[in-house]
Amino acid sequence: MNNSADAMVKTARRRNIDPTTCERDYSSEEREFMMAYEAYKRSSGRNFPTCSEILEVVRNLGYSKTTI
């Protein structure tokens, strides 16, 4: 293959790999957050919550900022 054909193959392969959907073992905390996040999206009707809304989900799970 020539260089442009090689580049097209590599680009096509790269497009098929989505790191956000890779199967892996999530921790219980990660699963809890993902479920709370999905529940928030369903209840609010917002597919793309703002950072403030995501922070609200995190706080509702009991997380808070601590100072050192």
C-alpha cells in the first residue's frame, strides 16, 4: 500500500475504537455515579447536563470538597 492508503486504513480503524464504550470492570463508585448520572438525565430530560448539574449529581451522592 502507499502512504495515503495506509493513513486511510489507520484513520478508519481509529474511528471504530471509542474509549468511552470499551468494556472494562468499573468500580462500585463508578457504577453508582453512572447510574445516578443516567437517572438525572432521564428525570431532567437533559441529555447533556451542564457542569453545575453534574456537580449536583455528585453532591447528591454524598461527595463534598474538603480542605487540607
